[in-house]
Amino acid sequence: MDRNEKQALWNAVHGGGAIDEHTAVSVLGASHGELAEILHAAHTMTMRRFGREVSLCSIANVRSGNCSEDCSFCAQSSHFKGTPAPTYPLMSVDEIRDCAEKAGQSPLEFFSYVTSGRALKGKSLEHVCEAVDGMREKSFNHCASLGCLDFDSLKKLHESGVVRYHHNLEAAESYFSNVCTTHSYDERVRTVRDAKKAGLEVCCGGLLGLGESHQQRVELALALAELEVDSIPLNFLIPIPGTPLEDVEPLQPLEILLTIAMFRLVNPHAEVRMAAGRSALRSLQSFIFHAGCNGLMVGDFLTVSGQGIDHDLTMLEDLGLTVRTKK
């Protein structure tokens, strides 16, 4: 980064605004020697907006596999054979509630019900709504990730007690066709906008390390800023055998940290949440909180195991951070 780029970085931090596109690209291209300054800027921005509280979330995969979509990173797609993802139908109401009961034993702010497939419809959607409706007094907020739902379906979810809807853009618009061909980027944007209109908070991020350029990562970050999403989950590719991306080399730890920092600096008012791919950071996992994260997904992911929540709670305690709970 040159002197003008660093000045623009700190002007944004001290002024309470976001960095511009040019500065965002320069952050991703920063040298290792500039890492500490960039992390300091991102951390300063995070502390001013969110303080030392960290939001924890977890998910339950309540319907797995046999997905009609061809997202190139996903083991649940029916287009790819020999992946390790389990396949099972939508859980019963009691099974969904059992998942929630177990989740309530941990200090979560959000717990999300996730289903494979393009969109959950009809009786299946009513089934999830019924399960959630009987659990309004849980110690966490209910979240759902049920695909490209229409406005009426999202409204039903909200009325059942769901507070937040999760629906990633996955990649920049200019790169999306390299990731998925069975539905469009515009469909995903429409779902996000409809969720907001339905009164839901929106958790919307993407997956990094798919082969996209630095410019395309910035494009995604700017799109999320324009949509004014509430939470940005950042996933980093875990290459899964049987998928088209099985041979892609994962991002290196310092590049992951710079990417997190860029998303924070472009989105000063949104939560930035570390989700899948944290293991790629190896010994630097705790640095995500210096890079701009104020949220963390804990427990297992959709088709990949996570690490125990006790380990994460110890990490947060050691960093002097506190866990935010349901409001």
C-alpha cells in the first residue's frame, strides 16, 4: 500500500465510514509487513461499533443431500457422485426440536435450521414453521437457511418466530457462473431483499478461495454493503472429494486474515462472522478477532466437522472477549 492508500484507510476508520473500492483492493494486495497495520485498522473499526462482544451461532442440517443445484463447492449436490455428504429427508418436528434443545446448552445468540435444495416449499416449509413456533422461548434467536424462498414464504417464517434468514450470495456477480449454473446471482439477491421486506434480519456472505480474483472479492464485499445486510458470514473453501473444486489449494492464513479485514473495512456496520474453513488458519485462528470478526460459527458445519465449542469459549476467554446472548 502506498502513502495515499494508507491515508484513505485511516480516514475511513477515524471517520466511521467504509473504505472505497481502490483501497479495498490494495488491502488484499498488502505485504506481510503491512499486515499488522491493516489488522489494527480493522480491529479499531470493530471495537468502535461492537466492543468486545462476540456473537456465536450454530446450525443444524435438518435435510441433507440430493440437492438439485450444482454449486461447485458443495458435497450435497446430486450432480456430483462419491462425495461424503450424508443424505436424509427433512427431520420430523420432534427431531428438529431435539436439535434446538441440544443447541440451547451452549451460549448461542443464533441457531439456524438448514435444508438442502433450491427452496423449501409447501408442507415442508410449514413443517419447519411448526417446529420453530413451539420454541419461541429458547435462549437463542431462531435463524433459517432454506434456499431461494419467495416473499410469502419468508413472511410465514418470520411469523413463526424466525428472526434471521441466512442466504449467501456465495460469490461476486462477475464470478457466479463459475460457481453455479442452475440458478442465478439475481435470484439470490432477490431472496435477500425479500427477506428484509418480510421483516427478517439477513445473514448473507459468501465463500472465498474458489479461484476468484482480488477485485471480485471486493466486488462481493461492496455488494453486501449495498444490500445493507446485518451479518456477513465468511466461508473459506474446504476442498471436498467428489466436487469440481476438490483439487483447489486452500488460501494461506495471512491471505485469509487480509480478506477478513477487507470485508470489515468495507462493511463497518455489519457483523463479520467467521464460518467454515477456519481450520485453514491453523495456529492463527484467534487472529480472526484482530482482523475484524465479531461473530463466530461454532460446532459442526453442513458436511464438515468443526471443533468443540469448549475450545472456542476458552479462546474467547483468553482474548478477553465476552459472548453476546439473545436480546
